[in-house]
Amino acid sequence: MADFIRFFIPFYFIIFFLVSFVGISYRVAKQIGKNPNVLPKDDSAYGLVGFYFKLVLFALFIYVILLLFFPKDIFPAFKINVLEYNLIQYTGLVLMMMALIWVVIAQLQMKNSWRIGIDSTTKTDLVTHGLFRFSRNPIFLGMTISLIGFWLVFPTVIALAFFLIGSILIQIQIRLEEEYLLKEHGQIYLTYKMRVKRMLSLY
């Protein structure tokens, strides 16, 4: 199991990044004629959130690459032994795979409205169909589940830290986007907000 995890985790996050960020960004960029990555690079509070997002992604990438090349050093470091059971790890694997599929489906359902960040220069359509009938933020939900799965597959304090920090940044970003969507779509978004929960609505 250890050898499988050593290879699975790095390749999972590489595929996740290439498909859900690079691939989808390229697809949308061709259709709208501009880069959908609109995270600000200024000194504002929102810019700081974007900077920390990038920092966490970079740290996560370095961590999983170290796991691949230096497993004897990384595997035992800060391990939470009480969670190291095959059933828990298999559960984590299933969550990670489901999360990737969920995120890609949600991104495809957004079509040209998909952005990395808040696009204040272009009014995009409010997407409420597909997975957005069950979650106002299915992409962020998928990312959160992916980090939970990562922690279950590789139960270390560092993996837990990635989940906690990532969740905090995601929740801040969600609220920033909610303010923007309410301003842009008004009553339509308010009605949608009352009908569908922030992360998951079960009917």
C-alpha cells in the first residue's frame, strides 16, 4: 500500500492541476478570448487571499514530490498512526477520485462562466443547473473533499494542515464571490442562495 500511495498521490495532484486548471483554463480562454485566471496581484485583502492560494498549492506540490522521491523520510514524518488503516485509506482514495470527477463536471457545466477568481470586467451567466442544483460551490466542495481524501490516504499532521488552511482560504474566497454575485445578479442570486446551500443541499 505504501508504494502505491507514494506514486498515486503525486500523480493524482499533477493530473488534478493539469485537467482542472490548465486544461479547463485553455478551453475557456479559447472561447472567451482572454485568460480566465483573474486572481488579483495587488496588495488588497483579496489579492492576499489569492497569493496564499498559490502559496498553498506550491507547498502541496513540493510536499507530494518529496513523497515521491524521498519516501523513507516523508512517510514517517508527523504520521497520525491512529488513522493508518487500510479501510480509511481506501475511503480516502475513493473520495479523491470522486472529487476530481465532480470538479471537472462542475467546471464543464459552468462553460464560459468558469473563472479562477472574480472577473469584475465581464458579467458572466449565473449557473444553477447540473451540480449547481445541489451546491452553490461544487468546485470548492470538490477541492475540499479532495484534501480530506488526501489526509485519509496519507494521515500526517502536514496533510491535515493543508486541509485546514485550504478550507479556510476556500471559505474566504466563497464569501468574496457571494458578495460579487449578489451585486451582479441581485434577486436572482438571492433566490438561488435561499434554495441551494453553500456547500451541499440534500433533497
